[in-house]
Amino acid sequence: MSGRQVLVTARSFSSGYRDLVGELEAAGATVVRGPADHDLPALRPLLHESVGWIAGTGPVTRAHFDAAPRLRVLARYGVGVDAVDLVAAAARGVVVTNTPGANSDAVADHAVGLLLAAMRGIAAGDRRVRADTWTVSRGRELGSLTVGVVGFGRIGQGVARRLRGFGTRTLAYDPGVDDAQVRAAGAEPAALADLPARCDAVSLHAPGGRTLIDAAWLGNCRVGLVLVNTARADLVDEQALADALRGNLIGAYAADTLAGESRGGPSPLLAADLADRVVVTPHLGAQTVEAVDRMGSLAVADVLAVLAGTSPTHPVLLMS
């Protein structure tokens, strides 16, 4: 594949321990970088010459495919492909792949970290110390809790596995996973509607696209419930959640995502009066060296496979 160009628009690609750019170049590719937001005017000259594209979270539209007449494979650096126009990819004969499971352990770690941070008031405590105030707040131990997990795929099961080490009782809701699988993974099957009254904390790992946590759900919560979201912002009605926090219907919220970032406006959960009960991180759940290496290596392997004329390991859209 000597001289064939591979475009990379994933920000963290090859920033771990593995020199993945070097691996592509050793296989005969020429690697070029483009903007992560996939701005079409900036990408157009790069797309025109590219046969492979390792893409981040930016949109990949029909116009992008139209600008890439030589493109044979688009490797989504991550799991979700909702930002990729798969119909346009199919029309152009472009193979689309992703990297399932590459960041599951990283996100599961982060979910438990956020749960601990919220339960023990870690961020608020740090702020008090920096203000020379050494008053304490009383938290709870994970081993005494019942935690609900919404979405019981790789990440949800990883969270349950980690919680077992604390002695936590775990309930799980996922209509796509049968009860026997839930029990085999060390959790108890439960209905989504039952979780707020039965749990001390709930961790969200479901795909986005619909609101699961609304005013009615929040109104049934056990006093002091902590909600964790490392999945999608649209799973939560943020205004209803802010109201529930102010009304002491729930204890705290910890998240790696907010709806305001995609709407371009501030989230009601960032209000100053909620600062001690809301912990938010900037999409760093998947950002570990190990996850970056896994995502990158899976993407590289599939790009090289397609360009060599063989089948990729993780196809989302495979052309005949």
C-alpha cells in the first residue's frame, strides 16, 4: 500500500504508549492529520487523496464522502457511529468499522470514581480546604449500598464487577440482556421504574436517544440517592434533575457529560448553588493511556486489513 494516504481526525490517536502513526507508516501509508470537528473546507483537500480515514466524534456526512472519491475505509475511533452517514458510506462503497470494548474498562473505572467522589463529597471537600475551611461532611460506604446499573453491556458489567469488590449489592436493568446473563455477571435483574425506590445510587450506561431520568422517576427516589452518568447527556432531563437536587429529592449528581455542551448553552446543573452536589468531568472517562492504545490499534488493524483486501475485525458496514 505504498504511498496511500490515511487521514486521522481523532485527537488522541497515537498519543499513548504505542506509536500508531509509525505503525501505519511502516505498513506503507502516508499519515495526514485533520481537524477533529471535521470542518469540510479544511478537510476537503485531505479527503480527496485519502484511501483510509480514522475518524473521531465529528460528523461524517454525505458531503464528506462526496469529497473523498478514493476512500475505501472509515474507521470510527470509538464505538458510536450515529454521527456517520452510513447510507452515504454504503452508496460510496466505503467500509465502516469501530472499536467496541476498547474503552470499557476505562469508563467503568471512571463511573466508580465518580460514584465515590459524589458519595464522599471529594470535590466539595477540596474546595473547602483551599478556602481554609476544614469542616467535614458525612458520606457513605459503598459496601453498605444498593447500586442500580442502567445498561448492562460491557461497561455496565464492568461497573458491577468493580462494585463486587466493595461488597455492594447491584441491581441491573437492560432489556437487551436476559435475566440469566445479569445473574451470571453478579447482579440482580430489576425494572427501570423500580430502581429509584430500591437503590442508594444509580449509574447510567445506556445508549442515548431518549430520556430515562425525568421528573416522575426522580420523584420516586430513595432519600439521598446519587445519580452517575458516564453515558449520554440526553438520558437525563437536566432541568428536572436540578429541581430535584434543590428540593432534596436526590443527594448528588456526578457526570462525564452535559447536554449544554452539544446545545451550545449552559446546563442548569452548573448553577453556583449546586456546585457542592454536582461533579462534572469533561469527557475524560475513556481517556486512559491503555484505552487510547486499544482504540488506536483496533482502528489501525481494520484500516490495514481493508486496504490489503481482507475483512476487518470490527465492521459496522461491510461492503461485498
